[in-house]
Amino acid sequence: MTPSIPDPTIRRRSVLTMGAAAGLVTATASGCSFFSTDPDSGGGGSEGGGTDAMESPMLAEKVEAGELPPLEERLPAEPLVVEVAEAGIYGGTWRSLTLGPGDSASPDRIVGYEPGLRKSPNLDEIGPGVFTAVEANAEGTQYTITLRPGMKWSDGEPFTADDIVFAVEDVFGNTELFASPPSWLSSDGTKATAEKVDETTVTVTFAAPTGRFEDELNRNMELINYPMHYAKDFHPDHNDALDAKVEEAGMEVWTDLWNDQIANEGFWKNPELPTIDAWVVTAPLGEGGAVVFERNPYYWKTDPDGRQLPYIDSLSFEVVTDPEVMVLKVTDGEVDMMYRHANSSANKPVYADSLEAAGTQILDNTATSMNAMCVALNLAHKDPVKAALYQNKDFRIGLSHAINREELITSVWQRQGEPWQWAPSADSPFYDEEFAKQFTEFDVDLANQHLDKAGITAKDGDGMRTLPGGGTLTITLDVPAAMKPEWPTAAAMISEMWKAVGIRMSVNTIDRTLFYDRKIYSANEHDAGVWGGDGGLAVESIDPRWYMPYSDESVWATAWARYYGTRGAEGGEPIAPAKEQIELMWQFAAEPDEAAREEIFRQVLAIAKQEFWGIGIVTEPAPYVVAKNRLKNLTGGVPDTWVYRTPAHTNPESWFISESE
Amino acid sequence: MTTIAEPHGAGEPDAPTPPDAPAVPEHGHHSDDAVAVASQWQLTWWSFRKHKLAMIGAVVTLALYLTVIFAGFLAPYAKSFYSPEHTYAPPQQLHVLDDGRFGLYVHPQTAEQDPSTLQLTWTVDESARTDVGLFVKGDEYRMLGFLTLDRHLIGPVDPEGDPVFLLGADKNGHDILSRIIHGSVVSMTIGLVGVAISLVIAIVLGGLSGLLGGLTDTIIQRVIEFLMSLPAIPLWMALAAAVPPTWDPLERYFAIILILSLIGWTGLAREVRGKFMSVREEEYITAATVDGAGRGRLIFGHMLPQFTSHIIAGLSLSIPSMILAETSLSWLGLGLQAPVVSWGVLLQEAQNIRVITTAPWIMIPGLAVVVAVLALNFFGDGLRDAADPYKN
Amino acid sequence: MGRYLLRRVLIMVPTLFAISIATFIIIQLPPGDYVTTLIAQYSAQGDQLDGPQIEALKNRYGVGDPMIVQYWKWISAILFHLDFGESFAWQKPVSSLLADRLPLTIALSIITLLFIWAVSFPIGIYSALRQYSAGDYVFTMIGFIGLATPNFLIALVLMYLGMQYFGTGAGGLFSPEWKDASWNIGKLLDLLGHIWVPLVVWGTAGTAGMIRILRANLLDEIRKPYVTAARARGVSETKLTVKYPLRVALNPFFSTIGWVLASLISADAIVSKVLNLPTMGPLLLDALRSQDMYLAGSIVLISATLTVIGTLISDLLLGWLDPRVRLGAR
């Protein structure tokens, strides 16, 4: 039975309050809390503190009570100063959402960007982060890192060179944790070594020159993840009683316990783990409906007035299971910031409609992906006939001309974007218009010409082109399901477009894990696949998977990427231009000089342009963030990338909540 | 025999056993004498005819299956037709009078997109007309598998001109009306084929169980219980995920049907078993056995005809469950997917806030599901009520 | 009665064993495993895992072992230690995850069942006694429509309507400010304000079925000779209906208790996911999707076991109620 429908103009809360208050005044007066109609869980945090307070009132209270050392002792001698648009008010709880229990990426994108060297919000400049300075010797084999004197972990223990050495030697050097050392910490396959010079200076030494390390420091948080004073208890080299500890926790091996409590997911699951992030987890995943973080009293940054950051007291991530529920919550005004899972182009009008009612605003950012849909033929196909055909540039050109991108843009991508190939974005320093637009004109005759030139002129009874030597030619396009809604639809339309030039294509929509299983070099079973075009802006040389065979993510040649990754040991011989690129990238990894690196990368791009490895469709739609008006000091218009944990690189510690909006 | 409610188990998603259509007095107005000499089928028919809702159900069901056969003709556009400029277009009102004379037309509409919010605002151009005709030329299609025709019942007079979207368009500019009609082909036949397979399995196993009794019965009963206790969703997911990805949509379609029917036969089998058990003790069976009739003749010649109508009724009540199951599966992303068009696939695209708030017409396929399920239920109920004309 | 019970219980054992094997196979059937799910997840957000990391993950989650070994590890842990393993995704013991959600799932199931009974009982009787009346037709139609519409669609639409017109927050059972608050009347009222959506969604389908069964049974009984005889003897109409036929017609209510046990866990996963209800359903759905083996397997196993037990209880109740069933009459 549905309850009677109240007057829609009266918000439910007021109905409840009126009704309850009317009947239960006496009960409330008698002090019985059950009859109260007020929630006792707060929005959390103390309010106000004006703009004169140097630290959060919440912390000031603790200092008064003797539970915390005073501010000067908590901050390092030289805190990192963060520029803020407006001096903030301390207090408040910032509310957002995560999608399911595995979504550590959502909080990671807020608290998780604390690298050694820090990139500016626009990702165009590099400045000090945890480290105040990093100096390389001339050969690029030794790096001297300077830390901040007086900087402390979230539990008050000092952050020293010991922590870095511990990370390099005991963590990355431990073969049970890392069967082989991470590539960014190795050169020529051997791990670098770290040595403590003094409390605040460390040297990291590589066997051979590497250009990668310094570059890596502006996006690598691994080096700074391991508080020695806490983690050593979980490490066999430092704790003889480790076995007992592991058994007590109900695990079998110490690495399990390590991964659970320290590494990877520790940051949002283990409240005891000391960190240097602005907020520390207090209510981990799985208990209650939200993951809660609270301010780090020893956070080492201040605003220009010397007031300790962050302004916001706590973060609350409610766990939600359906993206549509996220949409509803945002339009209901319950969410302070929504920045992933529910920010598709299709949803934008829904948010736009509710801006006033929900008290929100939309901030547009820039996509760092250069393509919304990369259609990749498997050039390293197991079948030599198909491999030869796919490797034929005319074949790919013909297929590209047969696609009516304007129609796809209008019908599938909300009329947003322009036709684009696998090329750096317009805002990228590597942007090349010809590279981006080549072969994007929709021209059926031209398409047929190129397909004819590719040698597949023979047609079967249905008018479809056949393989050289007879045999049906069908391209099976693997499309991962449940990722981008546009992909299956666009793939179906492309199938029709290719049919018109005599090419049979069957759309194979499969589960994401299956997609992965088929394309990795060890399987290499796929015919063709679809994925998003990472690496268009800000991260071009960091993730060049579409420009050269880089990793299992290079759907168009996972086998050749293996050749790159194993220095030629596995993967089979790539064709000459790809091999040239691979050799160039090996050089790139060992080149410390910034200018030289850029030059090498440009050469790689030039080959990619010449070879036209695969077919792109349209530029990636601009991602956006929906934020409540009460949230201040936000920065929009920045590139959005996982590499820098957007929006974490826009200084969330400088955000504050102003109720007077 | 007291009716025991079946527990929810494997095979049926959220679709519990359907409610009864209200019953009607038996045999209507025929005289007692006529009733006495009428054949079983005649009695069934008379009984059924009185059942108003069942008649409506029958008519609608027939109409639905006719739609399936004539889908190409009835739909204004082909399955894959889309108009890129008309994404999320609202339904167009069909005008019948053109300056006093009979003339079908709609007003064309165009959209303006706000560059920052991406909102689409539609304006109808009242001054212009897009003529709509009956029996117009349009996309080619195949009828009954071998005829290639291009006439459509209703559609734009100029196929190259502005489109006519009587029920609006979806997020890619496909015509909702056409897709509902094309979708009926898949959704309605999945029900038929799936149920047919279920039926065969159910009759064989249920029959063996009921006839032979004893150990065979116990084993088959346990198997049924085992299958029914496996939760539906995991079973579907696993089976659907195990379908090889290289199969094309058609093969996938049949695989899904097979999966659904392999799970759905249990309920029917139990009924068949029950019926066999009650019938085998009847005197005429004993008589036939004594007479020397073999097993096969017993089953097919004497017993089956007894409850054919019950079986038919059971079938028509299973079809809606299949339709709902396909809808749920496709909605979960496990059943059929684009580019196959089924009601389940259409509903999957309707399942978001954007549609509900700005383009609710995309949910109309839901209405088609409701109508089909209702019609089949009424039809089946009427059949079941009428199935045993000798009841009273 | 005792022998009947014993027989049924004994047969349950091999059934349950078969169920455990089937469950395990079902979980493992889809290609890939939890590690590939993780990798795909990382890949989707632009992250990359290299070879050594993947090896480490494989070791950690034990997905490299042969099937038999994995099955044995799992089933022996359950049988001997009542240890259902740990969920990969939640990184918590399965039993604690279930314990978190079980109370709510049970509560919702019971409330829904009560709702269904409360609504279908009077309507069913009314429909049976006042056959062909306008009321009969109307109620039947409503029941049908509720039954015929796919649940997930109703759920989303209702949730949206609830938000627009009634001010109830989106999904879930509580508004954000009440979520972690302690129980008081305010929280109760907030709960009521949210709970009507899932009740309506689940209730309509179940109610329709129940009405039909009750009605059909009652109609069958009323036509029986003993009722006519009683009427001839001068027993009042009400007594006629209530004393005997009604009791018989109540059979299905008892058999649905078995249903409650079974649906406790897999109950309408789809709708719970859409409405963001913290029940078992969405937990299962996500576990299956990501091949979170121990979580998915345990939930399925428990659910199947409860179904079997539920059927047993139903049969026992019916046997106690109706001797004909017990004695195997046809």
C-alpha cells in the first residue's frame, strides 16, 4: 500500500519534524532521546574559525588539551606553501561517492597526489612537493633528493631519509614483494640503490643512465608510501615475530598482510597506517556505508598566510552500487563533488537542469585522452595472411575513409568533438594537424580505391571482399561491454559503413575481462579491438601506447610490445618501422637530458604519423566535474588524467566549505 | 488436490506465478442438450469464449504474433535506420486533416544544442509539413524469409526527407516505433522457441517421473529440486558468460534461448508429472492396458490428449516468464545486446536518469512488454479455466 | 511424521553436496578470474600493471591453483571451520560481510512478506466471494499490471518520482544525515519515507501471485460437496467460508515461508542495486561480475542451501497441516 501522497511543496523533513514535534514535546522535554527527531550524526567537524586562526579549531582544541603538540612543532621548518584564491574557513565535511568496494580510485583522486616533485594544477610546471629539491649528476646515474627538515608522518613521527632508503632497499628490493624491481627504479634490469646521506638527504644511484627517474618523481607516490617506523613490523627483515603477527591476522603469508595493511589499498583500509596525505582514513571500507577520512594534524603545507592546511576537516565517501543512483544524489544536492563514473556527456543536461535546485555548478576540464574510440586492427596477428593484410597501410586507409565520422559524432557523441586519428590533442606541444586529421574525410570512392590497392579486389557472392587467395574476410571487432556506451553503438554503425565498401565486420561485445584475456600478448587471439585513446595531452610520452608498441594496452600490437618490454627477449620480431620506434624508446628511457628526450619522442611520433598504425574516430569529449556552490577554491579547466590523479593535482587541501553561499 | 504454491527458485526471475483472470460461468448460453453431445474441443471453445478478458488476451496475442510476421511491413523504418540529427527527438503528433481534406502529416522538428550544457531544445516548425502516407515506399525488407518488399504500412512519403518519428527517437536517432516492432520479433519468438524446448524436456522427464514412479521419480524429483534451488542470477551469468564470444548475434540468441529453457522446464515438468500421476490410475487406462496397448500408445494415445489443453495453458503462461527473463538478462547486459534489437535491449537503453527526466518516450518498449505479458496471461488463464470442460 | 522427516533430511545431504559442486563450477565458468578483473579495472582507469605486479597478484589470490585444489580448499574450510573465505574486493571475511547485511535483508524480506500477506489476504477473499464483480476485475487488473512490468524499470521511475515529489533522498533506506545516526523516531520516520519504494516494487508482483492462489484455492474449496452439505444443514455463510475452506486455502501462505528463506539472499538483486539498498543482492551481483570467488560462491551456496531447507520446511508444514500430502496421496 503506498502511503498517502503529501503536498509536494512541503519537504519531507519538515513534515516529519512538524508531526513529531507536535506529538512528542513532553517526551523530548523529559530528556528521552529516542523521541527526538534530530539526527545525532553531524555533518562533522567544527565550524568557523574565521580566517585568523592558524590551524583548525578542531586541532587547536586538542593542543589546548595537551593531546597534540603546538602548530610550530607539527609543521616542518619550511612547509610547502600553496597558493589559494581565497583564504579559507576551517571546518566541514566534504561528501562524495564511490562505486562499489573496489573503487579506491575515487578517494585516491582526492588524497592521493603527494609526489616527490609536484606538478602545478595545469600540469605545465613542476615544483617542490614532498622533496624540496632533486639534483641529478651529469651522467644521469645519481640523484640527490632533499627532504624537508621537521616534516612528520600523520602519527607525529619524523619523515626522514630512512623512509626513502627503506622503500628502495627493503620494499622494492624484496623479491617476495617484487619478483623483479619496478622499471622506474631500474636501469638495464638492475635495481637502483639508495643511501642515506643525512636525516634529510638521500642519494639514489643507478647502474646505467636513466632519464626516467627524475621525470617519474612528479607522478610517483610509491617512494613515499612506506613509513619505516610502522612498516618494519610487517617486514621479515625487521621483525622476528612476524609469523605470529601474520597468523593472528588470519593470513598465510606475510606478503598478504603487507599488501593488505601497508601497500596498495592500505591507504584507505588501514587507519593505523601513517601517511603524509592531507586526510587520513578513520572509517575504512566495509564498516558502515561510507569511507571517512579526517584531517592529518601533521600535514606539512600551509597557505600563504602560514595557516595550516587542509581547510576541510573530513571527507566522506558514500559507497553506492549504481551510477544512476550517483546521478540522482548529485541532482538532489547531496554530493559536494562528483568527478567520475557519472560524468558522461549524456548526463550533462541532467545536471545542467538541476543546477539551481541542487546548488551546484559544472566545471569543465580538458581531456588528456586524444580519442574517444580507437579502432585497432591487430597488426601482430597470429594468422600470417591476416597479419599481412592488416599491416598493409592502404587497407587501413581505405577502412578509415569509409567511416562517416560526422554522422557518428552527431548520432553517438552528442554532436561533440571533431574527427581525429591516433594523434596528440590540439593543446599538446606535440600537436600535428596533419597527423591528427589524415584520412578522416568520408569518401567511399577513395575508400574503395585504397582497398583495391591493398589487393583485395575479389568479391564473393554477397559482394564482400575476400582474402587474398580466397577465403572469407571478416574482421571481428572486440568491444568491451559496460565501459563506454558509445562503443557498441558506434561499432554497429561502422559495421554498416564498412559493409558499403565490401568489408564484413562483426561486432563482438564481450566482458571487459575477456577483452583483456584475448588481447594480451600471451593470448594474442583478437582480430581487432576498441579502447580509449590515452596519451593525447600531458602524458604523451608517459603513455605512448597508441604511438608505438608499448604494453599490453597497445591493442594493435601486443606481441611487439612484449618485444619492447623484454628488450627483445620475447614477442617475435616487429616490422621495421615499429622496431625502429622501440629502439628509440629504449634510448628515451636512458636519456637524462630533457631536450634530447623530447627530440627522440618527436622522432617516434613522426614514424607513427607515417605508418598510420590504426583508425581513430573522434576527440574525447571534455570531462567535467559537478561541485556544490558551497565548495570554494576550485580550479576548473585542467587536464584530466589518472596519472596525476585529477582533481588531486588542483590542491584539494586548499578547498574549503562556506555555508554562507 | 490442494494447490501448493511453488517456491521461487531457479528459472524465474522476479516473475512469480501469474494471478487468475476472473472466471466465468461455464458453457454460457448453450442448452444442456447441446452441451451433452458437444465434443471436447467445442466445449473448450464455448467455455473460453465467455471469458471476456481471455478473449481480449487472445486477440491481442494474435495481433502481436501477426506483428512479428509482418514486422518489416508495419514498421516505418528498417531496424538499423537512424537519423543523426534527431537524437532524443520527441514524438511527433500525427495530423490527419490537411486543410479540411484527409491528409496525414507531421511537423518537422530541429534541435538546438547548448554548447556548454549539451542540452537539446527541440523546436517544431509549424509552418512546414512532412507528408506521411499509407503503403509508402521505404527501406527494403524480407517477408517470411524469401519475399523482398519495400512497401510500409505507414511512413514518410519522401524517404530521403525529414524523418517521421511517431513515438520519438532514442539517443542515437533510431525510430522507437520501428524498433519496438522489430524488437517484437526477437522477444516474442524467444518465448515461443524457449517454451517449446522446455516443453519437450518437461514432457519427457515429467512423464517418466509420473508414469514410472519409484526410483526414477525420486531421482528426477531430486534433480528438479536441485535445479530449482540454484539461484537464477548466478546461473544465468555464468552460462551467459560462457557463451563463446566469437559467436555472432544469431548464435548468441539461440544460446540464450537454450539457457532460459534449460532452466525453465522444471515448473512445467512438475505439473506434467502431477497430471500423469493422477491420470494413470484412471479406469480407462487400466482398460487400455488390459487391452494390450503398449507404453507408447498409452502415453500418446490416451494420456496426453487428456491434458493437452492443460499443457497449452501452462505453455502460454510460461511465455511471459520467458519474455520477462529475456528482458532482465538483456538489461543485466548478459542476454542480447546491440546491434540485436529486442525489448530487453531497448529497455536497457532506457534505464538511466537522462532518459527518465528528458526523454521518457524511450521507456515505451516497457509498455510493449506489459501488454504482451498481460495478453498472454489472460489468454493462458482463459485456456486453463476452459481446459477442463468436464470439471462440473 | 518422523520417518517422513528423516527421509527428507537424508536426501538433502547428497543434494547439498551436488549444489556445492555446481556452485563452484558456476562461479568459475566465466572466463578469467579475479586477477584479470583487477587488471581490467586498472586498465580502465588509465593505470597499468606490469608483469611482476601481476605475478604477485596471482599468488596473492591463489588463482593459479588447479580447480580441484581450489574447490577442496573452499569446501573444507566451510565444513570444518565454518570459514567462508575472504572477499577479494572487500578485503574482509565473507562471514563478516554477510553478517553486516543479513539483518537488513531478513528485515526487508519479512516486511515484504507481511505486506504481501496483508494486502493479498483481504483482496483474495473478496475476489473469491464476489466473483465477476467490478472490484474483482479491478484488483485483478492492478495485480496483473504490477506483475507484467519489469521490476527494475518500476524501481528507477519510482525512485525518481519519490525524489521529485516527495523529497525522499535518492535510493538507499535513509537520508544521508540519518544514515549513521542512532535509532530514534526521526530515523524510523525517515526509514518509512524511503522504504515504500522497494515495498511497492516487490510487493506488487508477489501480491498478484498470492491473490491468485488464494482466490483459486478458495473457489475450489467452496465448490466442494462438503460446503454444499454444510450450507444445506443451515450453517451460516460466514462460518462456511471461514471454518473450513479458508483454512485449506491458507496452505499457500505456509508454503511461502519456505520462499522467504530462499529469497533472503538472492532476493531481487537487480532492484536492490538500482535502489542502492544494502542487502545481499547487489553484493552477489557484483561478486559474480568480478569473479570474487569466495564471496560469490559462499552466497550462492548459502542461498541454495536455504532454498532446500525452505522447501523442506514448507513440505513439513504442509504435511502437518494436510495429511493427504504426508501420506503421498495424489
